[in-house]
Amino acid sequence: MYKKGLHTDFMLLRPFSDITEHDDYMRVVSHGFPNYYFGNMLVLRHPPQDPDPAISLFRDAFRDHPDVEHVTLCWDSAPLSQGAQQAFEGLGFDYDLDTVLTSSRPTSPGDAPHGITFRVIVAEQEWDQVIALQYQKGKDDFANYRSFIRQKFDTHRQRVALGLGHWYGAFDGDELVSDMGLFAENGVARYQSVETHAQYRGRGIASSLIQFAAQDMAQRHNIETFVIVAEAASNAQRLYQKCGFVPSHDIFSLFRGPKNGT
């Protein structure tokens, strides 16, 4: 049984991805989106110990999807052993640790700056600003990142259209300065892609938007638990804890892009 972090990952992926259960893993396939590392992955029940069988398992599971050229493995049970970590990293894998945090009622530790307003993203020009701000966050990660972001947000907008949640923005006049998504199912709501313009960070805008989104979502749905995920021990995690989130558990992942070979 997977914990709330991966459970809400599945919640977000399920409408647009095939998720199939096997004895020792779940396979996630996002059709038409082969370069989405965490939309095409194996979610393991236990941490891998040896790269060769783990890579072979992934390749075998995706043998009918040759356009998926990366390898992504994810799990939430326990960290890698030191020896396994060294072995995977020696083959070009990145090993990441994210912390899942939960809250029954997120709140901002302070007031938003004067002149900043909050609202649900609706207009086309607002969505364009969301994509532009998200693109600035990771434009150097890999080639064709802009098209990747646009495709990812096409999916987010489909989630909104299905009534699964909303995208929220903080504005200084007509300029978007912070944004995030919040989607819900069966009393659990999951934040997505929290981002703030570099010139507006450290002013309490993101925390105020987190609170605004939670209050709006609570009026629309019966939410018992809000979930957010951050890189472990990061500034983002510290911010979320100031908003009343409490660390629940960790998610571990290994991924290697196509440039590192197969």
C-alpha cells in the first residue's frame, strides 16, 4: 500500500495515464508524452539493490513503448543502501529524496503584501503567464523544455475542465507573480508546481496563495487532508512547514535521461 505522496501522484496521473499493478511494482505510462520522466515510470514496493536487474525490469515493462528512452524508478518504503546508491550513480542516475507534508488546514504565517491579489486562473492570457513563469523555473533542465511545459499544462487544464481542481495565481496588478495548482479526490487535496517570480520571493506571497487556495478548495470540496511535496530539507519544505504542514514520509527516486544511454 503506497502512502499519501504516491497515492496523490496516482490521483493526478490516472485520468491521462495507464497505471497497471504487478506483483512488485506499478507501471505508469503517459501516452503521447514519452519525455515525461515521472509520467512514465515504475513505482516499486521496495528499493532496488542492483542496477542491472532494475534497468532490465524497466526496459521489459516499457518494451512496447520504445519512445520512452529514460529510466525512472520511484518508491516510498525505505532509502537506498549506500552501496546501491553508489552503483546507480556510477551509471549516471540521479537519486532524489522528496518529503511529503500534510496539513488539515494550511495557513499563512503572515499577511500578503499590499496590492497583491489572488484568484483562480481562468483567462487565456493568465494561463500564458502561468506557462511563462513555470518555464523560467526550469528552462535549462533539458532541450525542448518549453514544449514539455506546454504539454504538461494542457494536462493540468484538462484536470480543471474535469472538475478535479483549479490553478491559482497571485497578481501584482495584471502581472502574475506566483502560481500553483490544487487538485482533490476523496477528501485529499494535492498541491502542484508552486512557483514564485524571483523578484517577488521572500515576501509572503506563496504562503498567502497556499492559504487562499486551501480556503477556496475547502469551500468547493470536503477536504480532510492537504498534501504538498518538496525536495527534502529545502527552502520550499521550510516554507510549507511555516504554513502548518508537517512532514509525513519520504519519496525516493532514481532517474536517468536518454543522453546517459540505456
